[in-house]
Amino acid sequence: MGKSKVVRLTLYGNPVGKARPRVTKTKAGKPLVYTPSRTAQAEEQWKALFLESGQTAFAEGTPLRLLLRAYLAKPQYLRKRERLPVTKPDLDNLTKLVLDALEGLAYHRDSNFVDMMQSKRYAVYPDSPRIEVEISEAIEELAEC
């Protein structure tokens, strides 16, 4: 049996979660919906990272597994014993941004994900804040809970 395909990406910088679309009104009073700039910039960084990596997309219809690890910058005011970030960005918003950015590039639809493992921690010096993503083909035995 051959090796399974795996897409691995690491985006350095403080992790950004997916923000809700914003609504404003034009001068004519019509509603205008837009994506906040931090979200749009982060999605573009993920797309560029995937394209620069030279990795290829999974075949359409492939059941997928996601492993996402977010490492946030630890604020200096926190005590040493505070090790887990129970602050924003929310883990689901971090995951949603990555999945939305890579949809159509690394895989066809995010509905192909059948397994997800996510974690959020503080980056420990000298490591930098980042998000590590690993996408692989799901194995049926793992999918059964």
C-alpha cells in the first residue's frame, strides 16, 4: 500500500479567526456587505501559502481529516501558570477561516471533512505564534467514534 497524501501548511504570525461579515449602507441607502480586512488578508495569506507550497488538491469526493494547531502569542501580563488561552479568537473561527481559504485549492468542498482535531495553545518561547494545518485522507477506522 502506498503512502497517503498529506497537505501540511504552517502560517506564521498571530492566528486570526474568521470575523462575521459587516454591513454598512451606501450613500444611496442600500445595504453593502463586506468582509473585514483582517479576515480577507488572512484568507489571502493561506491561499498564497498553499499555492507557493506546490502541493496539489485532493481528488473530488475524498473524505478528509483535519488536524489544526493554533499557537497564540502569550500576553506579557499573564502569569506563568496560565498556560491555556481561554480568549479570542475562538477555535471554531480559526478553523473556519482556514477551511474557507483553502476550499477550492486544497480540496473541493469543506463538506468532505469527516474528522477534525483542533487545539489552541500559547506559543512557548522561542517558538513563534502560528497555525499548523495537516489535511489527510480520512481512514474509516478513525471516523468511527
